[in-house]
Amino acid sequence: MNQYLQFPNFNPIAFSLGPISLHWYGAMYLFGVLGALYLAKRRANKPNSQWTTQQVENLLFWGFLGLFIGGRLGYILFYNFNVFIQDPVTLFKVWEGGMSFHGGLIGAICVIAIFAKINHKTFMQVADFVAPLVPIGLMFGRFGNFINGELWGRVTQSHIGMLFPTSSHADFMFVQTHPEWLSLYTSLNGILPRHPSQLYEMMFEGIVLFIILNLFIRKNRPTGAVSGLFLLCYGLFRFVIEFFRQPDEQLGLFFNVISMGQILCLPMIFVGILFLFYTYRVNKKATTR
């Protein structure tokens, strides 16, 4: 009996109704959308919120569309550009997977800018309203990654290491360049223990970040402070967790040290600090409700 955690044998189908089946991965996205919508409407219904239910519904509908389009474009541009150059049609092969949070963030920023102009709000007012909702989607999305057995972490001998059946090919390639792991690889029938980094991300990018932001907005804050705190905390959490997450096979590590995800987090951390500095030093009279 080995000392490592076993990946649960999930049934990929959450439930079926006649010929219609809902997969857990899709269910996680659905739960994220419904959770964000519920909390957004609760905030909109508070006295002096300056938001209507219709505005919330419109914002979230277009926001999720921006996330999806931006996430797909971001994955292609940041992580799979060489494949796109050889076969541009790969952009539309969404069933093969591949989404980027940072690309989705850019897509959402574009939607927020357009929505703010149409609804006579400032960009920061809208961004501050949206930011505390994002961790809900991240939490469910990362759990969906875990259920799918994808985006697992790096090889580890820690007791928290988990055996993912889907990592067998990557494990085989790993022992080719790291023969010191061959004995463990053989004893575990061709699988190596890896960090369950999806759960780390679910915890910190989802649950912890949700708690931080939603405690923060209990009091009126300078406009832009909520967005700044989101960018800073997400950037820091993701940057640290990337040290435990398996780098994308087609990219590896830049300079054998840093991943693409970490590179994309650096501007978030920098801009988050700038936002917080600006809001508390320059713009502290304006408040976000």
C-alpha cells in the first residue's frame, strides 16, 4: 500500500434526464454563474446600491461572454500560439479544451469598459462591483479542473501528493530526464505522485480570495480599492501556487525558473499595488458601494 493520495474515481456525468446528461465540468461553470448572479442581485437590492437588477443581469451576461471569448483567445495567444500559426482553425476547437484566466480577465475588462460607458458609470465603479464575484467562478472552475483530472501539479514525494491516472504520459516523459524517480515510478505502476494544485487554487484563488474581498467591501472603500485588492491578491496567490503546478508542456519554464502563468501575474500584482496606492493617497474621497 503506498502512502500517497488516490485520485477519486469521479463519474464525469453529474446527472442525466432522459437523453440529456450534464457533466460535472459544465455543472461547475453553471454553479459559478448562478452563485455570482445571486450575490450580485443581493448587493444590487441593498439601499443606495446605485444598481438595478436589470443592470446586474446585463453585466453578468456580457461579462461571462467576454470571459469566454477572452479566455479562449488568451489561451491561444499566450500558451498555444505556434499551433495557431500552423492551424488557425484551432482557435475554434473549444471542445479540445484550453482557456486562460488572464485572457478572460482582458475580455471582462473590455466588457466592463463598454458597460460603464453605456450605463453612465465609471470603469472603476463597475470593476469594483464585479471583483468580489469573480472568486466564486474561480472556486467552481478549479474544482471542475480537479474532477476532470487536468492541470495537476508538479511531481512530489510529499504525503499530500496525489496519483492522477491522467498524468501517466507526463510521468513517463518525466522519468526519461529524471532517472532518480524511476524506482518510485515503477513501484507505483507507471504513475508519479503530484501536487493536487487544482485544490490549492480552488482554496486560495476561490475561497480565501472570496472571503478577503467580501469582508473588505463591508465598509465603503475608495473607488478602485476593491479592484486593486483583487488584482494584488489573485496575482500573489497564483504566482506562488504556480511553483506547485505543472508547467504547460508546450512552453515549459522560462529560464528554467518561471512559468507563463507567473509572467502574466506580475502585471496584475504591479497594477494592483498602483490602484491601492492611488485610491488611498489620491482618490480616497470617492467611495465604492
